[in-house]
Amino acid sequence: MGGVHCGSKKRQEFRLVNRTKTKTRCEFDLTRYKDFGLEFPSIMTPEDLTYQARNPGRYCGLLNGEEQTTEYLVFTPSEVSSAEF
């Protein structure tokens, strides 16, 4: 994600694609990666927001059949470190 300083934020866009004809629930567990989060502005329901508030580091969203959506991985470093992805 390039040089991201403590106290700043970097958003990396990515695309979720449901190639099936049925609804799909996407769940991501980032509880081991405290400096990372996800933003699903277009697919989160009120229930998903409640789930996320009760389960920090866990994210979910619902994609309709054959839906494509753009979402974001968010990196907010809390300490100086170097990482290779």
C-alpha cells in the first residue's frame, strides 16, 4: 500500500463479484489484523452494521445474484513497521 504513516489512512479499492444467480453472503475475519478494516458502503444492511459493531474486526455483506460491487480495504497503521504482502 505504499508509505502510510501512523495516524493516517490508506484505502485500497477492490471488487467483489458474485458470479452465481443466488444471493451470497460474504464474511471476512480481520480480527488478527488490527490495523486493517473493510468498508462495504454498497452492500451492508443494518443487520450487518449491528453485527460489525458487536464483533470488531469482522465484516459481512450481501451480494445479489450476478452483482459486482466496489469495496475498500482500509489500512490505518498504529505503529511503525514494515510489511510485505
